[in-house]
Amino acid sequence: MDPRVAKCLLLSKVLAADGIMTENERAFLDGAMNRMGIADDQRRRILDLEGWDEAESALVHLSQDEKSEIVSQLVDAASADGRLSPLEMAMVKKISAALGVERA
């Protein structure tokens, strides 16, 4: 799996964790996909969460710094709508653990 797609899938996973993706959260995800140059067909897969269960394993080979940066982006995503949903933060913690990144 393309690491860029995997990163966006993790963002989607966090944003959808509470069952609601707000307009601000969708804008955050769209901005991330734009910055990463995600193609339209891949965007549809990301929005449908297709392959999200494989996303963490696609990124385990990254350096600790790269994985820490991803977790930081996940926290930013979780607060994109101005509030930190407990379900979204729980997903961030779960993904952090899967990537082997300890959160303070």
C-alpha cells in the first residue's frame, strides 16, 4: 500500500471514529490528500475506508520520527472541528500503539 494512502486512511479512521465527519474535519482530510497528491480513485477508497485495516502495517517500517509525525497529524485531525472527541482520541491511542509510538 502506498504510504501516502495509508496515512490518509489513518486520518479518515480517526475522523470517522465518533461516527460523524464534520465539514471542518472533511476539509482537514481534503487538505491532507491535496498536499500528498492523492489521485481521485484513491480518494474514494480513503473516504470509503477501504483498506484501513491494513494502513498501520503499511507504515510500521517508517522511522520513529516519521511515525511520531503521523501521530501528531492524527491529533491535529481529531481536533479539526474544535473539540476532542473521546472516541477520536481513543482511536489515536490505538493507532499510536499499533505504530509503536508512545504518547505523553
